Amino acid sequence: MIERHKKSIKCLTDTTEYILHAMSKNGLNTEQVSSLPEFRILVHFLKIIIDGEMNLPNKLSDQIKELCEQLDIDMNNNKKYN
């Protein structure tokens, strides 16, 4: 289990670095972006996805699923919005 957690953290770090690198290449101030609360939320959502793919428990993921059930939100919506 510890190895999967290490791998999850490494994947999250790599993913976050790639995102910031792409932003930098496109002229965004990555120090400013990384300090935004929205960016922190993005990182948390990335962690949920990575943990889910690695079958690691994630409390935030469980809370989101519970909230979706309470709000009757379809989590299996496969519609494309773009």
C-alpha cells in the first residue's frame, strides 16, 4: 500500500508540473496561478482521479460521491459539453 501511495504522489507531482509548464509556455505567471485557491482545488481533484485509478482510498472522493447522491446528480453522465 505504501508503494502505491508513493506512486500516487509522484504521479500527482508530475501531472502538476506538466500543467504548470504548459501554462508557462503560454505566457501565464505560474507562481501567481499556483497560489490561487482554484488551482489548489484542481490539484485535489487530480489527486482524487489518480487515487481512484490506483484503487487508493480518498476521503474527499467519498464525500463528493455522498454529496452527489444527496443532490441526485448523475455521476455516470457521459455527455460531451464541448
